[in-house]
Amino acid sequence: MGQSPISNVSKPEILSLTEPELTELLVADGHKKFRAQQVFQWLHLKQVFDPAKMTNLKPEFHDYLRERFTLPEFKILNETRSPSDQTAKYLFEFGNRQVESVWLPYENRQSI
């Protein structure tokens, strides 16, 4: 079986793409324009990074996303929430690195 033509090309990091950039790449690969909006919403609004969990996309499209793009690989190792103000502290693992972050909810905004 021959190699996919996209396997020889450097894979863009999907989270670094704007919606218009993602649309351009998907359309160039023969996909419908609305697919980019669906994927962008999964990634940026729902914060779902595993294509298999993108339930309105076909399994074949999940495979395409894995082959075509570099997808984020991280885990939440620990989450601690303050009962008084709902502040949350997270410990993330990105590959072989760990990063701590704090989420601060305010009345009219949020901060990380």
C-alpha cells in the first residue's frame, strides 16, 4: 500500500491555526468548508482534542485529522478547587514537561 501524500509533509499544529487557515487546509484536501467550523468548535469552545470524541465527525475524518495535523497531547495530572471562590489550580503534563496554571473566575471575566 502506498504512502498518503500528506504523510511526507510537515504536519501543522492544529491549535495554532486560525479558523480561516484551518478552513483553507481542509478545503484544499477536498473537505467541505463547514468541517473546519466543526473542528474549530471542538478544539476551542468544547476543548476536546481527541478526534474520536468529536461525535459529529465520521471515524474516517478522525483518522484524517490524526494523519494531517499535530494534535495537542496533554493530560491534567491534578486539579484543586477552592470551595470559597471556585479558583482552580491545575497541573498539566505536555509530553515530558509539567506546567502549573491557576484559573481565576471573576464576576465579569476569567483569568489564567
